[in-house]
Amino acid sequence: MTQREMEQEIAKRTGLPMPAVKLLMETLKDVMSESLFRQQDVVFQGLFRIKCTGRQHSSITTPPGADHPKRKTVVRLMLGIRPVQAFRQEMNRWTSSLSSSMTNS
């Protein structure tokens, strides 16, 4: 589902005007991005958790015109998404019933 499709579905279900839904989605993206940059987890209650950790990464490069290589250390943000247990169980029920209906055809 694309962002546009989500916006349309939210507008349809809530009756909110599309400009308000778009503003909400943009604000949500901003808040989530800012939280992840601060390495804070983002949790959608009952759905999933996005965990953000920083890992130091070193590389050695020789700048143009330099005689000696230089070590550069940067922090890379690593993101992991994990469904909460109740949602994972619901997904497993849905996928197992889907696969069993496909084998019974």
C-alpha cells in the first residue's frame, strides 16, 4: 500500500478532508523520522515496533593529494521492525488459513 492509498483509505474511513489527512501523514513521517534519528524506538501499539540503533563503522581512505590514509569513523543507523506478539499471532492465523485454503483447491 502506498502513502497515497493510505491517505485515501484514511479519508474514506474517517470522513476527514484529504488536506487534513495529508498534513497528518506528513507530520507523522516527520515525528517518526526525528525519533529514529535520536535512536528512539517507534511503537505502534498492538501492531509493531521500529527499533533504531547506532553502530560505529570505520573506513580507511586516502584523501586526494594526501600521503597517508585516514581512518574515518561514522555512526550508521540500523533499523529493525518487529511485529508485537498479538499481531504476529494474527498474521500467522491469517497466513496459515490462506495456505490451507490454497492446498484444498
